[in-house]
Amino acid sequence: MAIKEKIIESLQILGILKEPIEDNLNQPIESARFVVLDTETTGFDYVNDRILCIGAIVLQNGIINLQDAFEHYMDQEHFDKSSVQIHGIIRSDVLDHKTELQVLQLFLDYLGDSIIIAHHTKFDITMINNALERNGLPKLSNKTLDTAVLYKKTLIKSNLLVRKDHYTLDDLADKFDISKKDRHTAIGDAYITAIAFLKILKKLRENKVTLLYQLFR
């Protein structure tokens, strides 16, 4: 038995690790394929609003693969002009658009069994899962990580530090000096999130976080 496995087994026996570690998570963070995603939507209502665009980027071995980026626009069956000022997507603005089902099928092929990274993951995943359900497709079963949650793990615990309940993507961009040039586009926000995730990983490594399972605890 390898030294790493013996340590993990000892921690489990002592009750420090209360849940067994999944085999696919007992590996270096760099070995995993992450898909960093963002959605632009007509609003924030899970039932009535719809996805306008899914943007995603592959991150592996600490490298963001911009050549293999995913960005597809969906037909707009639901249109809310009040949200246009945020995402800038109008009906006549997008020439290359597909049906919701077509985009979802392309996205599932792109995603595979990768770990999903997003900022405030619950919103994006819920919107995608609702779209999948509408089209008779199974919900996502991928592992997910939220950069808003991970960022909090990098903060020093001190009575002098006032923590927010919620950290926006703008907060992280400002903290890590990331350009917000393409903010509020799906692919632009996915890129900002990917850089923020790499910055967070760098800080977590200072606390000996090097294995995948440690990100989920």
C-alpha cells in the first residue's frame, strides 16, 4: 500500500475523513479535466426564463485551452428586453443559433464526464438541468465546484476580516486583477472564472491542497 493510501486509511479510521474517498477523486488536481462554464439567460426565474447561450472552456494541467472553447447560442422562444442591457443578446443579433436541444446535445458531448466549474454553480446547473428535462434528457451527474465557495476557503480566519456572505464574479476579478473586458458574455465569464479558479488553486496549494477530493470537503 502506498504511503498516501496509508495516510488516507489512517485518517478514515480516526474519523477525520468520515466519508470514503472516491477512486476517481484520489488523484492530483492537475490530472483532472475541468469544464468551466457560464450561461447567459433571459432572467433568474428557474421556471419561466431560458438559456440564451452556453459558454465553456476546458482546463487541464493548469492550462486553459482557448482553442477548444464552446460557445453556442439558442433560439429565443422567450424574450425579455429588460435583460438585454446585461447580456447584450437581442434576437436579430445572433446569426449562428441553434435549437435548445441541438445546443444541449453539443454541450453534453463537449462536457463528457469532466468536473464542472462555475461561479454560483447552482444557478447554471439548475438552468441547464431544467432545459435537459424539457427535452427529455437526463440531468447532469457530473461533479461540480463553485468558485464562490472555493474562494472563501482561501480567506484567512480573523476577527479583523469582514467576510461577505456572497462573493460575485466581479469581486474575484478585482481581487485577482483579472480583466473584465468581456464580462456578461457566457464565454467571457467562463474565461474569468477559469483564471479565478487557477488563482484559487495556487492559494489552496499553500495549505497543502493538492488532491481532487480535498476540493470537495
